[in-house]
Amino acid sequence: MYKDKKVVVVMPAYNAAGTLEATYKEVMEQEIVDLVIVVDDASGDSTVDIASTLPNTRVIVHEKNMGYGANQKTCYRSALAEGADIVIMVHPDYQYTPKLIPAMACLIGNGLFRCVLGSRILGGRERALGQGMPLWKYVANRFLTFVENLMIGTKLSEYHTGYRAFSRDLLQTIPLDENSDDFVFDNQMLAQIVWAGYPIGEISCPTKYFKEASSINFSRSIKYGFACLATGLRFALAHCGLVKSRLFPPDIKA
């Protein structure tokens, strides 16, 4: 709970048995989280068994693998159904430190932002690479972010972090079900938030890269990159009134 606002952490999980418990422990050590929701996307390991033993945790299981975006849709729908006022997505692979939860909740709970990102880039190039981010991922991140900032009209340090916090009213406003069930969901969601007129806050986020940390491979990263550029282009064309898009309906603009 933060200032009488219910704080719910959602964890989109897939084969996270090796890191789930450590992530959960650090989440609860922040002492403001009321509920953790773990959505398992048909893992082949003991993720569900481990999640089922964790206190103050609701476990939802997809019977078949539906994709990262579909997992998030279930996460956010479930958090809203549980009465969440502040929803924070933390990957259960322990790549992003849960120690930033109080800071992110503070920015949302005090009405400063309705969306806050934990950025791996704000700390600078040396920090990002020093924490283990592969050089090719850093270069791709910076390139995509630069182009998307031009097309969408923002100045974010990155669009591609998986560490995010949202207010309840934002999640109820954005047409999330129109988004992809794949990894580009993250990108589409941020574009929708900008389209709706909400400013996005960022805080610097220490990040760990190790074997168990989830990551998409090079070929899927290429597909993701083109999908991000396509999202930015759709935004720009819709903004100019040249196309209509279900991702960016006119009735959600502030």
C-alpha cells in the first residue's frame, strides 16, 4: 500500500523457476506491495509449483504458450480485477532490481506520472555495457529509440525496458487488447500512452545480465526491431490524419 493506494506487482513468467523466488523475496522486502500476480505462459519447468508456495501471490496459468504480449494482457486485466491502483511489472528473471518499486510507486501515487519506466540507458553507455548489456543490443536500442523519438515526438532514453509502472486509470484508458501478443506489445503500449497525452517518467535502473535472465535471440530481435519501426510509422501517420488505426483511436486523446 502506498498512501492508501493498492500496489500490485505483476510478473509475466516463462521458465522462471531458477529466479522467481529471489525476485519475489526482493519485491516483498520493499514493504509496500499488497499482492503479486504471476502469470505463467505454459512453462516447461517448475515455475507454477514455486509460485504456488509464495504468500500473497495469485497464480494464473496459460494452458498453452500465448506470447509475451498476451501474458501482459492477462497480468493487467487481473491486476485491475484485484482492485490495483498502482501496477508495476517486474520480470521474474531477476534482471531488473525490485528495489526501485518504492520510487516508481511514489511517482505514480503522488500523481506526477501515470507511467514510469526503469531505464537501463539513463546511467550512460559505460554503465549499460558495464552491467553486461551486449554491444549489439545497446546499439540497436539507441538506434530504435532515436528513430522512434522522431516519429512519436518524445525524448525517452529507451522504449525497450521491461520494468514499468502504471496507474489504474491509464490501464483502463489504453486499448491494450488491440496490441500484439508478441514482444512488440511493449512498444505499442508506450506509443498508445503518448497518443493518449500522458507524459512518461523514467528513472535509472541497474540491470543484471546472466544466463537465467530472459532475452530474445538475434533473429527475433530483428523482427522486433522492424515491428517497433512499423509502430512508430503508424503513430506518425495517424497523428497526421493520413491513416486510421485501432491502436490509436481518436477518442482516447487527452
